[in-house]
Amino acid sequence: MEEAKKSLISEVVTGKVKIVDGQMVKRQPEEMKGSGVKWLGKIPKGWERARLKQLVSLKITDGPHETPEFFDSGIPFLSAEAIVNSEISFPNMRGYISENQYKVYKRNAMFY
């Protein structure tokens, strides 16, 4: 069941299937084009491939591998679940971190 779930998610995320009138439909070969990425294969013709760092104004870093302390205000702390429909969804952010936490995480982070 887990493998089937992962396969379905992969097909939806990579555009191999689409939703039409609430039903999942496999895309036809003529709707697809090469992605230029070997492991990804083909993607829908209307899609563009871009690096996330080209779409945002702030540098993306590899954050801590721990759960930070969250606050009501401060610096937004985003995780993968904040990416919805190829956009950053601030309502899905984890919370805010302090300026001090940000400085520590930034010092230890790799920039992409």
C-alpha cells in the first residue's frame, strides 16, 4: 500500500496524470515533453523547469535538522509543506523563529 501511495504521488507531482472533472486521467504522449532531467523523464508541455532559487528573492538554505522554538512573530520558518501548487504558502509555514535562531541557522547553512 505504501509503494502504491508513493507511486501515485510521484505521478501527480511529475504531471504524468492530471485531474479532470474530479477524476484522475493519464496524460497522452502528445501532451508531454522531455524535462531535460534524466530521473524525471517527461513533463507536461505547458510546464517550465526552473530552479527554486530563481523564483524567490531570499536565499534558500538547508535549515536545522531539529525543531526550533517557534514564536508569534519574527523570521518566517518554512519547510517543504509550505510549498503548495509550486508556490510558497505562508499559511502553511511552521511558524516564526527569533533573530538569534536565524543567525545561528544561517551561519551553519549551505546556500544553493
